[in-house]
Amino acid sequence: MTINHLTPPGFFRRRGPKGRIVFEPSEEVSLIHKEFLMGIGKVHFPDQCDCVRPHLKNRFFLKIDLRDAYDSVSAFDAEVILDLPFGDDWVYFFHQNGGLIQGAPASPALFNLYCGETLDRYLEEYSYVNCLTYTRYVDDLFFSSQGRIGKKRRWAIRDAVRKGGFLVNEKKTMLVDNKHAKITYVGMKIYRGIARPTREFLVKLRDAEEGSHKHKGLLEWKKRVLAVNT
């Protein structure tokens, strides 16, 4: 169950497009985050296409969603693991009862850095030893293999997730034999080693005004998705 956080100091409580509560920073807090991000330097974020491409050679897929992912990153753990002293400013980055602030400018970077030092290390090591392909896009984990991903390996993956400080959202976990069933990951539909745009995407493309900025952006995304197969 998602934690019902109090509104952090310097933020305004808002409801996002999908009904989730997000927190909008004030100008002062936005500046604090901007200076923080400049101080830590460029943070690498996984590319959606790069997260899909390595899996297309495989047949069996396991998709895992992390449960309350941002809430799993505490100020203390971030300071120790990432060696980032927040000082008194920690209240502008983390909730008082723990967890990154949803909507705070630095939260995506902090989450990705934290996962790189914890979760990814465990899962990359396990996947390498057990002939699995692993990628992560934010809190969506993707595993694939040419052979079946049996119960023993699935439980071992869950153990590695727990070692990384996270929990699995079982309701969104999906195991698929891609020879017989499709699977959607990071906005792409994958079936028998081919990635294509999802039906929802194609509806958006159809409804967008031709020649508009939105239409051009959607067309570019479609090209990128199809290029994953080459």
C-alpha cells in the first residue's frame, strides 16, 4: 500500500494525470534542486530502446514492477550509499517518514543513482551467472532468457530485489513465453522477437493533428521503436 505522505516543506500537493499525488516545488526549493543537480553532474538514464533491444533474441520474459519504489529510498541510505551529504536540506529531498519526494526535480536522478549502486549490482551479477538478460527502466525490471525462467530463478530474482532494498509488486509481475503471447514493456509491444508500437500509441498517432508538434514527436517515436528490430 502506498504511504500517505504529508506535504513536505516548500512543496504544494497536487494530483497527477493518473490520479497519483505529486508534490510541486516552490521556486526556492526548485533552485535548491537545480544547484544540487549541477553539483552531482550528469546522471545517465537508461534509454527505452536500449532497454528492449537486448531481449529480442530471447523467448521467455519476466517483467517485474517495484512496489512503492520511491518510498524505498531513505535519506540515510542515500547519504551513505551515494556519499551525498544533504545536511539540513534533506527535508527538501525526502519525506519525513522516508522516501524520495514524488515530483521533486532531483528525485529521478537520485533514484537512478541509488538503483545503480544497489539493485542493479545484485541483479546484473545474478543475471550474468544464470544466463539471463536484464535491463531496468526506472522501476520496471525486465528479464529474458532463451530457456524457461523457472520458479527457482524467479525466487532468486526476488531475493536479489530485496537485497537491493526493494519489494516486488506481485500484481504487476508477468511471466511470458513470447512465442505464444505478447508482452508490453516501456511502451513497446514485443512478440516473437519483434518490437512494435502499442495499440494505445497508434490511436494517439491517429488522433494527433497531422503536422503538429505532437504528431511529429509520435512519428519519431514510431521510427525509434521500429529501428530497435534492426
